[in-house]
Amino acid sequence: MQRKVPSAITNITLNRATFTNVPIDEITFVNFFYGNNGAGKSSIAHAIEEDDGVVWADGKSAADYDVLVYNQDFINDNFVNYGDLKGVFIFGEEDVEAKKKIAALTDEKKEKSDAKAAAAEEYKQKTTGVDAALTHFQSTCFSQTAGIRSRFDKCLDGKKQKKTFADAILGEKSPKEHDLSELERLYDVAFDETARAYPEFKKAGATTYGSLPGKDLLDKVIVSSSDTPFARFLKALGSTASDWVRDGHTHFTGTAGGKCPYCQRELPANFESEIAACFDAQYQQDIRDLGQFRDAYNRETAEIIRALKANTADVMTSVDLRAYQEKLALLESNFEINRQRIAEKAKEPSRMVSLEDTDTLLLEIGAMIDDVNKLIKANNDVVAEKKSSKAKCKVEIMQHLAFMLASEVTGYQDEVARLKKEIEDVTERGKRLKTEIADLTREISELNKHNANTEAAIDSINKILQDSGFQGFSIRAKEGVENVYEVVRENGKVAENLSEGERNFIAFLYFYHRVRGSMSSEELKEKIVVIDDPVSSMDSTALFLVSAIVREMINVCRNNTEYLNPQVPGDYIKQLFILTHNVYFHREVTYQQVGYFNCTSFYMIRKNDNISTLKLCKRQSKDVPTEEENYNPVQNSYAALWDELREIKSTIPALNVMRRILEYYFLQLCGYEGSDLRSIVLEKKENRDKFIKQIEGEQPDMTDYQLASSLLAYINNPNGISDGLNYVEDCEDADAYKRVFQMIFDALGQSQHYKMMTGQRARY
């Protein structure tokens, strides 16, 4: 897809007079602006002249060009005194050898200037590469750490944007991996405003039951060794009988009233002594030891459970108590089971019992308490030093993040180091080229001093004045003053009372030679040329000449893109802006310019309610819908017919427009008669054969001939169709008529005009 090719000035934003933030986009080499008086054209000219809102191509500025503006200010500034015009140096061809050397040096300077521009572009690319590498690094750092940054958000104040976060990572001097879970605990306490100290868990206190004699009796049978007759009787009954008797005596002694509690018979008077004689001293001691053990076990295990349960009364929220509580419940259950078994042993001393293991559970619970207390102590330490804990957390999380991103940091730094080395190299190259260009400029200037004069400009201006019919005044060098002109009458006196048209015409010729030459004999810069309404108060002759000169400037400017016209030498006009309200002048200078889409732009300036707007005149191409094309906002009726023809798809309207074009151009402009036109196109053999297709073995195809006949039938021909053919005009589609329409122009030798009016650019 073709695009506008940018030149020296790439964009302008207007903020003056009636313009407010109005951009001029897609500025290219040749730029036409049309608008009524007062619409704002002069504001654009002043903006360029004053470098106001102007965006220059990379590496360029207004200082690199001669910015020349022709407007009323130019006329006033230069023609206040007709006798003191500053001379214009025209670089001539007197010294052929010097000119050749200047040309060679100029070519060399251009090569080096191009190389410098390429170096500037490379510098821009490398610099952009550094910026792109940083942007990529910032995005990578941000995306890869999203989860951690969210978790430790309060540690990252001032580092929550991509740029500030990446800067912090690059500035981290001690990347280090940290335990993330430890960091989380530290963070949760340090940055929790409700955080406080918690009591540490207490372990079970010391116990005595394990050292009591009764503990060793649990797995032994406790029986009496007495040898009284009653004792022998009980032994004969079995060990349980003595347990039964001892238990009954213990429970019912003193309450049975001298009777047996089981059978209610009177007990013998010596019963108590007999009972006592049944249980010897050792038995009695064992029973006492067993009772002491039972009481101590019950008391001390209850205290253990109480103490361990008390730990859960005020617990740090981050501590998980599930395992602790499960172990504690199991311990309490085992204690209860053991109590029951000890009670059974005490009731039946002859039984053997074993206890559930509680020592292992106590050890496990003690280990759990150690772990919990580590967490509590860490929390309490953080709370005690909360301010320093926050600082520590911030430092360590940045160290951890930098450790995570170490490979990305290394990759980024290596890439930047490489690009900066290349930037240094291209900068040095640019400096060297700048020095070489300056040396060449000085050498060219020295040569130009001997190859430039102001007389050439005087002769050229006078010749144009003479050829254009302006009589009674001319330009000459001012006597006794070097490089100054004066406008003089035939009597040799400085001209006075020139008409406005004469004054403006001379001013434009002077401006034209300023564009061609230089105000210095030493240097010829490329030009940015602005022409603002140049034909004010001029007669038709002056307007015609100014239009021709402007067209020459357009061709010189376009030579920067492609040398299409070798008849117009040079490419010293780098960019051209033409502004006018004069329809005739606009049509004259835009003749055949619409087709140069890539290097020409058209603009329409309007002002409503004292607000100026600007419109770029381009549209979708009618012929190639994927492309864009220029259109001229100012057209005459004949050009409008061609535009209408391009859009029409229906046969009858297209046929009518084509007939009007043929009649206007060939009859009114070229001077043909209608009958002659038909005769030349359809009756001369060399043309007639072009409209008839010969098909071997078949009748000739007369379709194109009949279509041409239909087109020409009514053109200034009162007799109508005279060849006897009855032809239905809409029997073919519009495209077929358009094809034959072009063939008519070809047959009459007007192919070039057809191409021009249909936007097919002419090639020289």
C-alpha cells in the first residue's frame, strides 16, 4: 500500500490565531493548501517560519535549512527601500574546473550526510533498543513475581509500578534466597497492626507416681502369707476369696451391726481378730503402697491434663492446634484408662494389670510444645522489635526477589551493555562524519567564492521582466555598494510609486532567485520554501508567469524523490508549501499533481465561528479499493465530469457523461466538427480496424465498433445515426463503454490527456 513519504518537516501542530491544537498530518515533499481569505493560511506560513509547533525529521532542525517564506511580510521587509535590496548569489558555471570540483565535493558531502543520517537512524534504533530492553525487563520482572508481590504488598511501597520495581531489582546489591515461609511469618506479624505477644506453651510438671513402690505392684499378685485356720480356709477357696472378704470387710465394717453383710448371721466374737490374722504385715503394706500410688497417679495426671489444656486458652492465630489437641485427647483417654485399671487393682489386689503408654505421648506433646514455642518466640521477638522487623522484612523480600530474577537481570544488563557499546561506536562515527562534512562545507565555500556572483541574478530577473512585458523599470547593482540591488526607472533613478501588482511581481522574482541561490557566496543550503498567496493584485500575465515558476519549483522539489523531469535541474528545494485562496492560481499549479500520492498532499482550510480547521484531501481509490488517492478540493466543471465518470457504474448515466466529455474536449477545445470526429474515428481504415475484431472462420466482432458509434452518434450531429444501424445503447455494461471511450482518445492521438484526467501519471 502506497504511503506519504515524509520530508524535512514531518508534522505541525497549530496553536495560533484561530487554530487550537490542529495537527497537519501526512506532510510530504509538495503540500498544497487552499482556503478563503482569513481562513488561517498565513498562520501556517508563520508557524513554519518561526518553527512553532514544527516536528522535524530525525536529526534535523530549522538550522539545517534555509527556511524561505514568501508572504506580505517578505515583500514589506525587502521593499521598504527599493534601492537597498540585498544581493542574491547565483552559483554559475564560469570556472568549469572549479564547478566540477564543487560537484564532486558536493556529492561526497551528500554521501557523508547520508551516512550521518544513517548513523543517526542507527543511533535512534539502538537507543530505542535500550528502551525496548528495559520495557521487556520491567514487564518480565512484574509478571514473574506477581504472586509474591501480592503476598508481600506492604513491603513494596514505592515499588508497585513496573518501572520502580525493576529499578529496585537492578539496585539490589545482595540478592539472596530466603525461606519463603519464614518471610511470610515475619511479614504477617511485622505488618499486622493488631499483632501482640503470646504466652509460650507450658509442658507437664514433674510427677512422683512413677517412683512410688505401688507402681511395681500392678503386674504382681498380692496375697496374704498368713497360716491361721481361717486363712488356710480362704486360700483353699482361691485368691479371689481373700480379695472378696477384704473388700467386704473394708466396706461394711462398723456398719453391719455384728452380722455378716451377706448372710445376716451373727459374727463370732473373735471375727475381727480372725480377719486381721488372715492378712499378714506384708500384704497390708502392699495394699497401702498400692493406694498411695493410685492417689498420686490420679492427682498428678489430672494436673498434667489441666496444665496442657491451659495452653490452648490464648493461642497465636497462626498456630495450628489440631495435632496438639489430638495428642492431648489421646493422652487424656489413656490416663483415664489407666486410672480405671489402677482402681481395679486396688479393689482386687490379686489381679495383674498393665497401663497404657503415656510417656511416649508426653514426649511427643513436649516436642510439639517446643515447635509451637519457637513460633511464639519468633512472633514475640518481632512484636518486641516491630520497627526493625518491618525493615528486615523489606530488605529480605527484595533480596529474595532479586535472587529469583538473577538470570533476567544478567540477560538485561548484557543486552544493554552490548547496545551501549554499539551506541558509543555509532556516536563516534557520527562525530567523525560531522567533522568531515564541516571540512567539505568549508572547502566548497572557498570554491564557491570564486564561482558565485550577484550579476547572474540581476540578468535573470531583468530577462523575466522584459519577456513578461513589464516595462519602465529594471534591476541593477547599486554603484559603490557591494552585493546590493536597486530597482530603477529608465531614467536611472530608483523607482518610486510602483503599482501593487508590479511591486509584488518583482518581490516574487527576487524571492525566486533567493530560492535558486543564496544570500552568501560561501554556502548553498537546501531550502524549505513557503509561498503564501503570491498572486495578489497581479494581472493575468504576471499570474501566468508566477504559476509557471511555481511549477518549476514543484519539479525541483519532487526531484528529491525521483528525477522524472531532466529538464528541471537540481533538487535544492527539500520541501514546498503552497497556500492560496486564488482558484485560478491553485488550478494552474496543481495541474497534474493529484496522481503523485506518495510525495504530494492537498489540504482544505475552513473557518467557522472564528475556529479554523484543516482537512487532508485523500480518499479510497476508486480504481484500487485497497489504495488511497489524493483529490483536489478545487475543480472546474470539466474535471468534475471525469471524477463523475470514475464513480458511475450504470450504463446510461455513464454514456451521457462520456458524450459531454467528448463534446467539450474535442469540439470546444480541439476544434473538431462532430461529423469529422465520427469520420476520423470510425471511417479511417487505420482507426476503424482497431474497433473491429477479426475472428478466423467467423464473422467479424463488431461490438466495439457499435459501442463507439453509439458514443459518437449524438455529438453535434443533428442528423443522428446515419449508418442505418439500430443499436440498443444499454445492451453492454458501463465498463465496456469506458474501454471504447479510451480507444476513441487513442484513435485521436489524445492518450496523454486521457491518462492525465484519469489519474494515470505521465512519465518523462
